[in-house]
Amino acid sequence: SPNITQSPLSITASAGLDIILECRATGDPIPSVQWLNNGESVAPVYDVISRPGYGRLFMKYSNTGDNGTFQCQFINMKTSVLSEIANVNVNVGYHQFKNELKLNKPLSLDGNTTGFCLGEISNDMRWPKTYNGYTVTGPCPQFSKGNATRSCKLNINGNPIWAAIDTTNCESSIHFTISALSQQLDKEGENASEIVLNTLTSITANRKLFGGDIIAAVSTLTKLNQVTNDISPSQLD
């Protein structure tokens, strides 16, 4: 069975600092490595390197959303073994990196939380501590391109809360295909309606779509409805 030679170490850090966790193990055969966060597979927001007998997890610009437990699971054909747990504790202070985060107001450099939405990880995106009334921009999730935005606002009780994430400018790999379908309708009109609808249905079924994809799909459906009368409302749904 795998023999763990290094477990990830617990750490306390100020938000905004990078954190690296590492683990190692030997065995015959040498085990593969999977990272767990609070007992579940880590989110794609983490930069993970896994090779036989070695695992590395990188938290870029950590925030309070990273707080929790991390451990390695070493697996070979004989069995699997869990490393000791590393507790990550990120304080609410923040060190601003202007080149990476586009903000309309500097973030607090101290531990003040009054009027702030605290940093968190949501929808596989990292959101830093932000003052109410301001919007932060960050990279779209893995396997998509563009930037998403999110605002910190006050609720009816005057407490700061995060607004819904705006992924209007996020596009997945199928965005190009959706746009091509729209162009096909422009060229061929009603003659292309059936293949466009079938293709659009096929490529979007059971798939995570981002705001940019949805806008393109709705635009294509609207155009489809304009060029043919043979498509029923239920099909457009």
C-alpha cells in the first residue's frame, strides 16, 4: 500500500497571499494523487499538479473562501490511503494586486470587515473581499474565456451581500458553434432551420452554459423563429 512520506501542512495566512500545499508518498506501484477539500474533490479554481507519488496544490491570492481542510488521497492498484489533514486559515486582511484584480476602489489592507463582502469561492471563481457598492472583475471559470463580474451590495437590512455572478462575457467552447449556426440561418434561411435546431439542441443539452453562450443561443432561437413557421413553441423552449 502507499507509504506517505509527507502530508500537507496546516497554515494561517493573510488574504491575498499565495499558499502552496504539498504531499508525497512511495509505493509499489507508485501511487497517483488526488486532492480533497473538506472531504470532496477540490474545485477547478485551484492549480493542482499531480504526478506519481507527488501532489502540489497552489492557491493564488488566497481569501477566506479557501478556509477549510485539505488532504491528499494516494491511490494505487492495491489500495488508497489518506494523508493527514491540513487546516487552512486565511485571515480577512487583504493585500491588493492591481495587475490581477480590476477594482473601482482599493481593497482594505487590514482586518476590517464592516461594509465588506468577504472573499469567497463561488461557481469555481475566486472573489476577493470587496466594499459594498463596488464591482470586482475576475477570470471566467475553467474551460471558458472572458471575464465575469460580481457586485457587493447592501441587503434590506443594510448588510453587505454578494450579488449574483454576471457571466455575460464568459464563453465556452461551444459559443463559436452557436454563432456559426446563426450565420448559417443568415445564409440559408428556412432551409437550414431543422438542422440548426437539432444541432443547437444537441450541443447545449446537459451542458453547463455561461452567460455569453446563453445570449448567443437565445439570439439564434429568435432568428430561427423569424425564418420559419414550422417550429413549435415547445421546440423553442
